[in-house]
Amino acid sequence: MKICFMGTPDFSAVVLDALIKSEHEINLVVTQPDKAKDRGKKLQFTPVKELALANGLEIAQPERVRGNDEFYELLKAKNPDIIVVVAYGQILPKEVLDLAKFGCINVHGSLLPKLRGASPIQASIYQGFEKTGITIMQMAEGMDTGDMLSKAEIEIARMNFEELHDALAKLGAELLLETLPKIENGEIEPEVQEDAQASYTKKISKQDGLIDFTRSPIEIERQIRAFDPWPGAYTFYNHKMMKIWKAQEMDKSYDEADGTIVDIDKESFTISCGGKGLKVLEIQMPGKKRVAVSAFFLGNKLEKGEVLQSE
């Protein structure tokens, strides 16, 4: 099929790479405009643009899609059979959704209708899902509301965001290549989403990484994995930010106030939280690399009874 591809981050680039290596024809790649890096010193290309340039593909980077007649005419001139959208970053108007023969399809990083919106991968970890996956859907005007065309599942286990992101990107690429010929041959019966089962995930902010030690160690451990590598789960020790990168929930009960360091050994320290304990195994202090707690202890000290702060 002749495909117009729309995407921006690394997740999208994995899917685009699979399409480039397939028998399909990519006649246009649409991605977000270049952004200034390091306080405006240099423009940074999106991962999708870098891949498109390396493969000699035509690129469009409209500031906005909605109400952009010039961009619409460019899309129309390309006459794509289908438009594939993967984490593009702009809402598409109806005239774009309806332009191609087979419309627009989206490769979404969760099992819809659960976890619509901006951060489904992080949410699947943070909310304690055992499984997540990829849904390919026919795009509609609402936020991730279109009919579902195909799905594939994956076990989350103890993956952090980066690990799950990479696994889902690979799964999404594989599922897309399986789904496209079925769309072309009319072999798919679209499934309507049950809106009552839907929930919406928000855009992640730095504040989401702040640890609340009144929560259970299970919830905090999931927060740590969900926000690795960004924004990172963090607290404050002596008013300096301490990021916690690896930890284990403990079943032992503690009477000390939440946030108190209650135990220390050569490889870890344990923090009371929600009446239980969180054993911390890897941390990062400002201006330093992330290190195992055992390495941190080679030149630093913590004391039992010290309390970690929220700012």
C-alpha cells in the first residue's frame, strides 16, 4: 500500500523503520517541527525525521495540521491508500481522517478502551496492570475513541517504562505489518470500544515523580519503574534531590513515621512507607550518575532515624 506516515518520538521511529523495510511504499513522512536544544543553540530533529532523512523519504513538518490548507493539499496530492499515525502529537481534523482510501489508523500503546490519552505505558505500570499491549484502531475525531482493528498483549512483569516502551514499539511494528494486508483485503471486522470501560491518562510532569511515603511500598515501587528514565521518582535528603531508581517492596511492618530510614546494610537502606518498608537499591544525587547503594556508601553515609523530605 501507499502510506503516509505521521509520528514523532522513538516509539514512532521503530514502527516507521519496520514499514521502510516492508513491501509498502512510504510516500510522505509527517513529523513535528524541529525544536531548539540547549537554550536555542541548535535545532534538534525528531527521531522520525532523522530516520526519514537517512532513508531519503520526503518529510513535512507543519506547525499545525488543523486549518492548514497547504498541508492538506500536499497530503491529497500524495493520494495515500492509508495514513498510519503513531504518537504524532497533534489532533487530526476530519478532512485528514477521511482523506485516504482506508482512512487513518493509529498504533496505540495500550489495550483499549482502557488507558486512552497521553501516557498509557507509564499508567499501565503505575496502576499495577499485569498485562498491556498494542491496539491498532481506526481513528475517529475523539481522543483514542475509534473502532479497534487488532490487538496484541504483553506481560509487564517488573519492566520499567523504558523497557516496556521498547517492547511495545517492537510489538506495534509487528502487529501493524500483520494488520495492513488484512485491512487492504477487507478481512477485519472493526470492534466498537465500550466507552464505559475507558479511562484517560494525562501528560506526565516532573511533579509526578515526587514520592509520597504515606503510600504503600508496592505503589511506590511501581512509581519508580513507571517514571524511569523521566522524570524519575524522587525525594529529598538534606534538602538535596535524591532519585530512587531501583527498590523492592518489603512485607515487614514498621512503627516509625513514613519517610524514615529504618534499616541500613552494605547494599541497601530501607524507608518506612505506608506502615511497611521499601528497600532502596539504586539512587542518584544531584550532579552524579545513578549508582548502586553499595557504591554510594563507599563515600557517603546515611543514618537510621533520618527522615527524607518532600522538598
